[in-house]
Amino acid sequence: MIGGGPAGTWAAIKAREAGADVILADKGYTGASGATASAGTGVWYVDDVPALREAAIAKREQLGAGLTDRGWMSRVLDDTIVRMDELARIQRYPFPVDSDGRQIREDLQGPEYMRRQRMRLQRLGVRILDHTPALHLLADRDGTVSGAVAVRRADGTQIRIAAGAVVLATGGCAFQSKTMGCDTDTGDGALMAAEAGAVLTGMEFSCAYALAPKDTSMTKNAYYAWATFYRADGSFLEAPGATKDRTLIAQTLLDEPVYARLDRAPAGDRALMRTGQPNFFLTFDRLGVDPFTELFEITLLCEGTVRGTGGVRIAGNDCATDVPGLFAAGDTATRQLIAGAYTGGGAHNASWAACSGAWAGRGAADFARARGRPPSRLTNVGGIGVDRAALPEIQRLTTAYDINYLRHADRLAPALADLDRLWNAARSGSGLAERETAAMLAHGRWMYHSALHRTESRGMHRRFDFPDQDPGQQHRLVTGGLDDLWTVPEPQWLSDRKRAA
């Protein structure tokens, strides 16, 4: 298991319960690093009541703009109940209770959740390699993924790990934009998958931006529903629904600062709001600002594929990829199956992480058992590195509002050309820093290549040169390649693949 967030830990738990010997390698400290461990998160928990389920699925279908799959959504809703029941029953997670004594399972406190995940791993006998990021995969002569090479950060020692199967659960790619808890989310897993021959889907839905007080990483956004926004001169800036649509804010930020104040929050609810999200208000306390009564300057931080829907294509119910021996879960995998063209933080993403992790872990254990011990001769897969000096330019091109959020071919095409030039010119070693830089650069290229091929506005992907939704493009796009990129509609890709087979 590569990655120690919710998806990786659930994968390790279920693989171990299936009888596999499991090694989990994490870039940080399993249970304390990553986006979930940094904050609370909602869960897509819906009671097994037909009317409630239908309403939840219908809402996601509308938001997903025709790219969701009902079968997968039903599976996630079913399995979320099972996962949350395990948390309560086995890990004794302290869910709050309502006035009738019923547990409220729609929210999780990330630090406590992940602490209990680590404890369960330890009880099950999973070998945890903290601060040991994977650098690249290993494969046998037939191309079946057979392990990975990782590096121990304490002393730089490389560790070669042979395995019957690998689950990639390294998270999405936020380009080290300083969005909360996401500096480790540099897209490493998707790069490793692509180097092994996997493809990606939904990479055009990668323009997620979160509000944050300027010069902070506090990107919890729920309370901005009670905010009023202002221009630098103090005049009112109309930005309705700014927790979802930040177009006007992004356009204004190109020329001047934007300020906010939570002045629409009812006075009687403000103490309760502090209790509900204490770390949100801790940021303001440290700044010496009362966000209910004082203006504070805001910014937008790019969250890329962390709150986007793109990632490695899922080829089976067990979250197998299109490469034998390789599985993907959480934000490393596409979330289009349940989120379509639009997603956000927590909720269905948190449920997807838990469910896809569990399915991938069981699937990997079954694959490894059927395959048997991998051969002793394994070859390195990929290992592309990009000079760290290229990172500021990569970040400029991938996080600029006028390129990635306010999308137009006149800006996307030149940015992609610049990223292509960096890819071809900035090759370097294959250490962790170079690999992270390569992964971020690869994501920028995949994102913009897909965005240019979706010549419409759908979900979070909005083209200002194609402002309307095109019914003829109600299909997913598949993207692949490293040096030479390609993007085609998924139906065409499946047809071509079938003919080739």
C-alpha cells in the first residue's frame, strides 16, 4: 500500500483481513499527515431508506452533469454504512449522538479518525513504513506490477519491496499551493501508474479552488456561506454562492484584493460555529481578527485533483486499474463514477476514500493470492525526474486564476505548450524532490490537454470560449501518455481497445 491516508489505511486493513502480508509506505507519518488528518470531514452517509437514497443519488447526478454511474453510487452508499459501523464497533470511534441516543455518522474528526486507523493497522500486524515515500514501481517481465522502490527519508536509504500487488493511495495533486494538509499531495501515484501504462479520466475537472484568509492555509469553506465580500475600496462585491462558484472573486483578484466578513452569521449561532470548527477560528485568533465583525483579506488556493474528480481510471469493481497487479483508491483514482463533473471537500470524497480503499485492498489481496510470489527478477518502472528549480514556473502555470479557473483556449494552449517545454527540458535526477516535481508537471499537462479537448462547459470545467453545455459531449474523456499526450472519449477508447484485443 502506497499512501497512509483514509484510502491507504482501509486498503491495508482489508488486505490484512483477507490474509495478505501487508506493507504500508507513507510519505509522512501514517495517521497524522494528509488532508483528512488535518481537519474534520463530512461523510456521504445516507440511511438505507429508498426515498433518501434516491434523493441523494439524484442530487449527485445533477451536480455530476451526466457523468456519474448509479451502480457505483449505490455501492458507495451501501459500503459507507459498513465502514462507519466498523469505526464505531471495532475502533470505538466516538460518534456524537442525537436526542434519541442515535449515533450521528455524517461527520468525522480527521485527527481522531486517522489515529484510530493507525491503531487498527498496528493491531492487525501491518508493517508501517513512516516517512518512506515510494519513488517508482517494480514490474515483472510481463508488465505485471510487482512492488515498489521507496526511500527512507531519515538517511536516504532506498528500500526495494517486492509484492504480489500494489495499491496506489497517495492522494491527488494540489501543486503544493499550501492548501490545508495537502503539501504531500503532489500526484506521485498517478505518475507511477502512468509510467506503468495506466490511463486517467476526468483530468479536465481539476480546477478546484478554495477560499482562504490571505497568507494562511485554512481552506475550510463551509462558513463562507455566511460571508459578505468586499472590494479594496470597501464597496460590496456580489458573489452569491461563493462556496461553490468563485468566478467573480477570481476575476476581481486579478486586479485588486478581495475582503470578506462573516457578518451574515446569526449572532446566536456564532459560539456554536466556533465549537463546530475550532481550527477554522484558531487561524483568526492567531491573526487577531474577529471574522464576524472585521474585514479580512482572502485568496484562492488551487486544490487541483484533490477536490477535482480526475485520476487513474478504474477498470473493475475491485478498483483494479488497466495494468495487472495495480490498484488505485481515494483521490489517486478518478471519482467521476460517483461525482461526475463536480466535487468538493469531504462528503462523497471521504466515503469514496474509505470504500475504494477497502475494495482495492481486498482486490489486491485476491490478486496476489491467485498470482503467487512474484519472480525474483523485477525491473524498475519509470522514475522520471524534473529539476526542482522548475517548480515555481509549474506552480504559476497550473494555479493562475486566469489559466486554470477562468479557462479559455487562448490561455490554456500557451500554458500547455510551456509545460511541455519544461517536461522536455528540465529532466533531472530521480530523488523524491525531482519525482514530486515531475508528478506535478505531469498533472498540469494532463489537466490542460483534457481541458482543451472538452470544448464545452460542464460541471466545474468551464470554458469561457465555450460557455454552454454540449449534449454531444456527455461522456468521460480518457487521457494518457507521458512524452506524447493523447485524449479521447471513453467510448472510443473502449472500442479501440476491444478491436486491438
